[in-house]
Amino acid sequence: MAWNPFAAGYTARTYARARPDYHPYALEEAARLLSLSPPAGLVIDVGCGTGMSSRAARRLAGHVVGVEVSEQMLDAATKAAGLAYVRAAAESLPCRTQRAELVITAAAFHWFDQPRVLGEAFRVLRPGGGLIVYTDFFTGEIEGHPEFREWLAGTYLARYPSPPRRSRFDEQLARTAGFELTGEAALSNTVTMTLAGLADYMLTQSNATSAIDDGRITPEDMRRWLISELEAMLAPESPLSLQFGGNLWACRKPHAA
């Protein structure tokens, strides 16, 4: 990956406390699609970030290895029994061939070289093993505040556009890698945040991190600007109900592979 939007220390620290933990819900849905009966064997969590997805995966398996290329993100990861972290690129997984029972990758997938990552996932999975890819994103909807969505599109995204990414899982690439698509699902959940929590969450998005990495603004100035803009629309002390959405894809390596 030529540019890592989450490598900076300030991002990792904020990410660990500000990102909503949707992973248990997503992995419960994935287990249903793959007919998993916990505990599974080894799970590899690719692009694990600060370990939220890895901790959730412990509900499915006795041993989880989180793989993350950013040293700063791993430094901010919470340790737990049955959970190990390894610094490595998603395109070169540090795992023996046909060793894992499950490979998962969450919102990091759209930053990867997908053909290479799918090939690596296929290599490390045992025959019959599963691949779970899922995403989560803020839709821009805040209950009772339609003006926020207008500001998001007209002011925030115009000033800090999203960097290029591969926004969807490519089912044809997965089939080319050898996988069978088992099922997919839409994800939806409501997250409650304070105004300050929303500002911190937005500070972890790649829109903000790319502007900071480019030297256009400092993290401190970005947060001050976000707080100022949000306070013009939202009550600082009131809890906010944010709508998040996402997609999940479940694949399986054929038993005959």
C-alpha cells in the first residue's frame, strides 16, 4: 500500500477510542452466513487496526492473529488472551499454507491490492475455510438534524474530499482467486455519540488524515475547525444518534481445493 491513511500516532490513538465497535454485530451475521459453530480454529484478521475486529473475532475462535502494517495502530491495540498481533502487509500474510480456518478483513479492505490479498487468503485457508469481508460507514444521517447531511456534502466533503479507494468487494476477483460466494448481507446500526465524539470520529476518517498528512492542516486545527462547525448545528451536550451502514460478503474455499 503506497499510502497508509492510518499510520500516524495521533490517528491511532484517536481511532482506538473514537471508532464505533460494530464488529461483534457484523461477525455474528458472518457466522450465520457461513454456518460457523464456534469455537473455530485459527482466525487471521487482516488489517486489524487497533484490534477491535480481532477482539470480536475471539467470540468465534480459540486463537486470533491480527495482521496490521501500521506500527502505530498496533501500539494502540488492546491485548487479550488468545489474541496475538503481527506487523505485516495484507498482501504478504505471515501464515503457513492451509493453516487458518477463517480469514476476516473489515473496513481496511478497500485500501488493499485486492487480487493479491484474495490470493493470500486462499493460500492460508484450509479447504472449506471461510473468508469474511465487511465494511462500515457513517451514512451522514443524524436523527433530527437534516442540516448536518447538507453541511457534510456541501462544506466538509467539498473541502476535504475522500481519497481514491476500491469501495466494493469484487466478487469476480474472489471467484478468480478460487472462492465460492456463500452469501452477502447489508449491515445497519445506530450509534450514539456526543458532539466531541463525532469530531474525534471524523478526525480518524481518511478525508481528515489525508489533509493532515499532506500538511494542509494540523490535527489540532482540524479538530478545532470540526468542533466549531458542529457547534453551529448541534447541541454540544446532547447525545446524537448517528446512522451507520455497511455490507458483508462471506466466501468459502472449496473442500476440493
